[in-house]
Amino acid sequence: MLKRFTLAVLFCLAAAAASAETRDGLMKALEMWAPIDARVAGERAEIVLPQNRVTDRMYISVITAGVCMGQITRPHVLDGVAEIAVLNKHARQGYVLEGGKDLCKRLNGAPIGKSKDLMVLGSTHLH
């Protein structure tokens, strides 16, 4: 019984450390947008921006030049993340990218332009 409890505690601590590493990595990658917060819960990362409204241009910029570009310098930041939500300061409005790390790898290999924007918007739903 004690062994199981010890393993459960170690697992929780490891998950919390990985979550903190992901959060810190996202905050560094998004420094230019001055996010209020970056949270990771399970397979979902939430980025809260200081604006009242998140536009599609802001969203695409945060994903392509922030989150996914951060993958190049910090490849383990999005480990275990399946969707990325970019939300307004009230965390009520925004966009959610489905695909996480795998989609970011494809985006980083795609040429800059409309095709990259279409890849992002094609994997997006509203929050």
C-alpha cells in the first residue's frame, strides 16, 4: 500500500514539473505578446492575452510566430499538448488549435504565406 502511495505522489510531482516547464516555455515564446497567463491542464494549453478581443490575425500570429516557433528552440515545450487555446483577457473568447505539437512541426516546415494561415485555420475552432 505504501509503495502505491509513493508511486502516486511521484507521478503527481512529475506531472506538475512537466506542466510548469511547459508554462514557462510558452511564456518565454510569447513574450512579445505579453500574455497574462499560460496554463496547461492535461492535453490542453491555454494562453490568455491582455486584449478584450482576440482577432483571427492575432491568433494566427501567436500560433505561427510564437507557440510553434518556440518549438524550434525548445522542442519539449508542447510534449503531451493536443490543443492550444488562445483566449482574451477574460478567458471567454478566442480560438482553439487542434493538433498541438504535431501540427506545429508541420507549420514550421511550411512556407510562409496563405497556405500556412489556411493550415492553422483549418485546424481551428472557436472557444
